[in-house]
Amino acid sequence: MTTLDDLPIRDDLRGRTPYGAPQLDVPVRLNTNENSYPVPEPVVEAIGKALAAELRDLNRYPDRDAVALRADLAGYLGHGLTVEQVWAANGSNEIQQQLLQAFGGPGRSALGFVPAYSMHPLLALGTGTRWVPGRRGADFGLTAEEAVAQVREHAPDVVFLCSPNNPTGTALDPTVVTAVLDAAPGMVIVDEAYAEFARPGTVSALALLPDHPRLVVTRTMSKAFGFAGGRLGYLAADPAVVQAVQLVRLPYHLSALTQAAARAALAHRDALLATVAAIKEQRDRIVTVLRSRGVPVADSDANFVLFAVDGDQAAAWRTLLDQGVLVRDVGLPGWLRVTAGTPAETDAFLTAMDKL
Ligand SMILES: Cc1ncc(COP(=O)(O)O)c(C=O)c1O
């Protein structure tokens, strides 16, 4: 049988394993920060109608530039954004890959402050961009001084900031983003996949766009909108950034069905985003209960919570799994991450935690 090593694969891909959280069939799945609530029935019907309306025309390619969808996304984001400043793709993973194809690549580098979203270094690898793992403070925080010092030291072509940060959950102060923008010689990507869950008073980097043409804010419909299976991510930036990613995107990358489904979902955003308040309530409940039990927990602006465990986190992960609760071992010694879902899922998680 042929193995990967027998193939003339790129040297930098040899010995690597693909990205993948375990997709296990257990009663309580709290490991990938999905929205636990199913799509509400009226929205299911609306998406169904929108898809049906496309079917006869599937002999034709879709709108290559997804203009109507981008206009809808700009309207949702507000901040005076226009269609020229918004771009969409199959998940924010694809958006970030396109950004690295345009602004990273061979001979270029990308810096991120770890622990952060584990796909950032993998997207760098896939696009031949040298990855520079930056550092955070012991409390997982990132100050403007620490960030700027590392940006000055490495002068990366791309800086990744993640706010709220996955896996720690905490949002960045906008002064850190502006300090990095001032120091960085290249593009600054702020990954705001969890923005809708932020605590009151959190400022989105969208507010900084008018003065910063090298800033890109990436968002997704996978989390708050509960549309992970629909695969729709997007960015907001200067129109020139949108022109840059159009140079590298595959033609017709967003299918007519994806565009139609996403537009129908956006038209029903009130119904879809109605779950956000309930999820934040469960997030805050997890934080409060774990802290009351003396468990160290990072502040969370997202739909998940990073919590400490005694000893080996892999053993703790297994103990929770044995009780039917799947959480995420992000490879941080002594820490695990749990998604905030329904009240019943929180009950199951907190009960399972008693066994630790
Ligand atoms: C910080 C962050 N960014 C981006 C993504 C990717 O989201 P998607 O490709 O589904 O839009 C995730 C998914 O977990 C994430 O945690």
C-alpha cells in the first residue's frame, strides 16, 4: 500500500497530521464551539425555499463575486460598511487562507500570539508562509507593550490577533489592536469569530477600519448564527484588500446554494441570533459555578470557557468523556475548553466535573 512518505509531497508537509477535533458520537458534544441550538423551523423553511429557487439554474455558475450576499453582510455589520469592503468565502478559515495567499506565502512570515486559534499556523503552513509563534502573558493576556515588542522584533508580513481569543475566551482591548497596527509593517488580521458573544462594552475592531487600510476583520456565521454546516465566513476591510483576495480566490468559490442559504439565514438573523443571550447566560453560569468550586477559569467573551484541571488534562478529558461529555483538549497543559450550549448541556458538564 502506498503511504504518504512514498509520494513526492512537499518536505514541509511530511510527518504532519491534519487538523481535526474528534467528531465522537456522544450525548453532550461541547468541543467545537458550535451553537447547540438547531436552526428554528421558520428559518429551515425559508432556507429550503431559497435553495429550491436556485435549483433550476444550477446549470449556470454562481455570481463569482457574491455581490448580493456581501451587501447583506455589510448591512448586518453596520459601521457604514459597503459591499466593496466586504468579502465572503466558505468559512472564515477560507477567508484567512485567501488572506495568506495574497499577503503571506513563500519568503514571507505570519506572527500569532499563542495559544490562539490552532488553524492560523496550519493555514500559514499550507500557504508556505513562515509561522512565528508569539508569546502571551502567564494569564494568557496580551498587553500592547508585549505585542508591539514582538511585532518590532519579527517584522512579520501578517499579524494574527484573535478577539475574543480562542481558546482562552478573552477579548482584546482595542488599544492593543491600534498599537499593533502602528508597529506592524504589513497586514493585521483580527479574527472576530466570536464577536457576537462578547460581554457588554467590548469594542469590535470594525470601529478601527476607517483609519487603517492594513486592518482586516474576519467574522463567521458558524458560531452565533448557528450556521456552521452552511460554511460562510467573511471579512471587512479597505476595498483594496477585497481586490487583493479576488486575485487569489478560486473562480466561483461560493456555490449558488451557499449564497442563497446564507442570504436566507441573514434575512432571519433575529431568529438565529436569539440564542446568543441564552448561550451567554450558560457561559457565565459555567464561569461562576467553576469559580465557586475553586477552579481557575479565564474570563470569557465567547461561547466557551477555558478551565484548569488538576494534573494531566488528557486524563481529565477522558474522565469527562467517560460520562458522555466531550470537551476540547487544546494541548494546553493543565487546561481544557468547554463550549457553552443549552442549560441541560451545562448541567451534564457540571455534574461530570464533580468526578474530577
Ligand atoms: C477563532 C476562530 N476563527 C475561525 C474559526 C473558523 O470558523 P469557520 O471556518 O467555521 O468560519 C474558528 C472555528 O472554531 C475559530 O475558533
